Amino acid sequence: MSLNIPPGVVTGDNLLKLLEHARENGYAIPAVNCTSSSTANACLEAARKNNCPVMIQVSNGGGAFMCGKAIKDPNAAAAGSVALAMHVRCVAKYYGIPVVLHSDHCAKKLLPWFDGMIAADEEYFAKYGEPLFSSHMLDLSEESDEENIAICVEYFKRLTKMNIWLEMEIGITGGEEDGVNNENIDPEKLYTTPEQVYSVYEALSKIGPMFSIAAAFGNVHGVYKPGNVKLSPEKLGNHQAFTKKKISSSLEKPIFLVMHGGSGSTDDEIALAVKNGVVKMNIDTDTQWAYWDGLRAFEKDKHAYLQGQIGNPEGADKPNKKYYDPRKWIRCAEETMAK
């Protein structure tokens, strides 16, 4: 990829250039939820192996975990999210690929977390001339469209001053994630209309170009077998055509779209979504399993060496430190996640 984008965390114009390249060349950048420096490193390693950009994103729950589950302070999620971002900031350039730092779903009840991250962005921007994070997501899809868009507009005005990308969601992704449960939602709400998407575009484009829309097309969070989720990625093409006509755009795909809830999707459904302008695809459930699978396999293989500090099949006085050392089994988890 020859975009003249320096390795490390990308923001502002470089982020816009990166996502324009994805939209124009028909690919989506994987966005992986991370909860620790270890899972973030595994993502960076995978991106380096494949010589491709990657998005490392943190959820409210992930941020709280990063801070430490023993901490009950209301600012813990923001503190943990900032800590993960600072870690990625420190190491990303050594992996030689563009890295996007992103925060995931933020419902209305989680806005204090969002505000805490923006405050960190503003502090970082004052020192270094760029924000800490590359982008943030507001998920106000549980609210009315009018309130959803109005709140996004106000935050986007603030983010634009620091060249931060805004991702927003209109229409609802089914299933359950990070404490937001949409498992019993009205199925009709799982499909966003072209008119809804255009209303977002119309409001945000007046402020700046750095925004993307997570439009629902049957997506569901969680684990499902391919074919068990009814996706309609052709609807994304309808959104593009509707907005293109409305604004008389020369671009075939004037909107940056995002895909959530990819578990259970077929390869053909994903390919059609990308063809229709999806530039970011969220990944969480599958990478969680991949991380665990490395640890599972290690424990199965070395079970007899993990029952005490001393004593194993090689002798009653043989030490086991090299097996239970966290660096050993955490590395096994990283390796399977990075594959």
C-alpha cells in the first residue's frame, strides 16, 4: 500500500486519505476490540504480518477492564480507554503499518465516558497538535432519529476542531454487546432506510467530511453460524445511490459506511457490503475465541506441568516456572489471535 502515510497512529488528513483509499479500492479495514496491551499487540502483529492497516478500538467495558475491575470510580472506563490508547501510541510505529485508534459504541447513558476521552484528546491536542484518538463512535440508535442526529451534530462540532473522525449509528444492530441488549428488538428496526442515512449525511456534511455511518442491514452482535443471520447488504448500495442523487455527487459511493455484527455473515455478504462502501468492519467475538484458543491449547498440552510450582512428569523436584510464567501462556494466546 503506497499512500505515503507514516507508520503509527494516523489522524486527521492521513485518516481521511486512508479511508478514501479503502472506499475507492473496495476493502474494509478490520476494527478489533481490545481489552489489554496484550490483545492490542496481537492486532498490531497481525496487521504487520499482512502489511495492512488496522483499527484498534476500545469499548466502555474494555476500558473499565483495562483500568482494573477492582476500581469502581465512575471515570474508570475513560481512564482505561486512555491508558490503552497511550500504550498503542507508544508502540504502533514499530509495527510499520497505519493504525487507527477508535472508541466503540457509546450509548446515551455512557456519554460521561465519551466526554472523558474527548477531554484527553483535547489535552493531547494542546501538547502535540493532534488528538490522542483517531476517531470515536456515538451509538444513539436507541434514541429517536432527531435526538440521535442532534447530539451527533453537537459532538461533531467539537471533534472537528481536533480533526477527529466521528462514527455514528442509525438503525439498530441486534444481539447483545457490552451491556446493550437488542436481542428482542423489532426486526424492522434492524434495517436502516436510505432516507435515514441521508438525513445523517445532510446534517454532518455541513460540519465536515470526516464521518461514517453504521447503517443497520440485519446485523447482529454475537456468535452465529454462517447463514443464520439474514443480512441485506444490497440495501447499502441503495443508501449510496439515494444520497448520490440527492447531492448530485460525482462519486459512486459518497458515504463512508461501517459494518457491525459480522458474526454469522457469509463471505459473499461481506464482499457485497464492502463493494457498497463499507470501509470498516468490526471484529470482536471471533478474536476473543482466537485469543482463548491459544491458551486452551497450551493448557491442554502442558497440563501436567501446570499443577504446582514443583513436580512434573520429568521428576518430582523439577520446577515448572517456565510453563506458568504469564509471558509463556499469554504469548500463546497472542499468537493464535494474530493468525
